[in-house]
Amino acid sequence: MRFCPNCENMLIPRNKKLFCRFCNKEFELDHKTNDYKIVKIIKHNENESEPIIVRKALMNYRIFVRDRKAYEEFFQII
């Protein structure tokens, strides 16, 4: 992690350079040190859903109504 030599705030990687948000200055990224990794952020839609797999042993497991409501409220099941 590197800091701005002018204001001592943390430098943030942007456009393959290091950027200070307070000074609005860009600094060259030192490619010899691997301080930063390029990470791709994947945004998910709230409507996306995944299948739920239930084991055969748990298929006959009964859940109380109050517990079911608590699970639905906790996991926001509609």
C-alpha cells in the first residue's frame, strides 16, 4: 500500500496508475512490486436465484411454524 507524498492519504489504483482522491494527482504504479491486484467485480441482480438442494434425510424433517416464519423473515423468502 502506498501513500501520497503530498497529503499522506492512501493512493487508490485507477486506470493502471495510483490516484490520490484529495490531491487529484496520479502517480506511476511500480510494476516491480505486486502491492495491487486487478480484481473484477461482478454485480448480481436481486432477482437471481439458485436452486436449493435438499438431502433425502432432511426431506421428512418437519419445521415448526414459528421457526419457518423466522427463516422466511431472515432469508426474505417471498
